[in-house]
Amino acid sequence: MLATVMGFSITELLGKPDFHGHDGISGYLSWLNLGGVPLLILLMLALGFFAIAGFAIQAVAGAFWAPLPAFIAVVPAIVVTFPLVRASSRTVARIVPHDETYVVDLDGFLGRTAEVSIGPLDQGLPGRVRVKDQHGNWHVLRARAAKGQEPLKIGIEVLLVDRTADVFIAIPALVDPTDADNQSLRDQQ
């Protein structure tokens, strides 16, 4: 209740232990899929299934004989709860969103083809190139031409071959002469 009202995570409070091991308590908790489902959801599932199992056990006992004392009804309710929590938490783990990121390391741009957008690229001040990452997002990077390279004009495709700090080194990209999409780039060169 406090986690819900105050807005903090119980798992964060526990220090995010690694529940993927198979020894001791962490083995049992990984069997319940604690690493794949947030702790609060796992707790809600456990309490819900425990209550349902308890009501079902008491209903069956009341129909055949008399309601059981609470300390006797708890044992079969707990035994039924754990497999139900395991099965349902695996289903919930597929539905609950996981951490995703589109962060790209700068070294991931090496070897990619880019288009000169601000330039020309020479050995002086860096210009700008537009490049698409592996997720399909566009980035504008600082770049300059490789040593001994003629200035690279705006609009031509370049290959990012190296980088120093956050400035990429570019050379002209090899363009397929039969590719109609690159005809405008060849005309500009």
C-alpha cells in the first residue's frame, strides 16, 4: 500500500537483487518469475489466488461437512496458490512492458552510409551528415573528410570510416551506377 501511495518500487527498495540464480530463496523466487514480473504484481497475484483458493476450500468443506478452522485451511490454499502464481505470472510477463531503449553507441555509426547535409566536408571545421541508425531513426552527426580527400559536397553519400571524439571521418561512398535512387546524387557530384 505504501509503495502505491508514495510511488516507489518495492524491488528498488530491496536493491534489485539478482533473482535469476537457482540457489536458496532466489531459486524459489525465480520459479515464481520475480525477475520477469514486478514484485507488486506478483504480490497481487499471490494474494488474489490465495483468497480464491481459501474461499473454494471453505466452500467445498462447508458443502460436505463444516467450514475448516483457518489454520487448517491455510495449508492447502498455499499449496494451490504457488502453481497458480507461477502459471499466471508467466502469462503476465509477456503482457507487461519491458525496458526498451533506442540508444545507439557512436561506434555503431561506423561503416554506415550518410548524406552530407552541411558542408562541404574537408579537413577544416567539421560539417554535418545525416545517417540512419539500426532502429531507423535519423541522426545528424559532425564529420570531416579523411586526410588527402577532396572536399565532399552537400548531398553526396559518404561512408563513415572512423571517428575522433565525436567527429566522424568520412570518405565518398561507392554508388551503384545502375541504382536509379542515387541518380540525383551522381548529378550533383
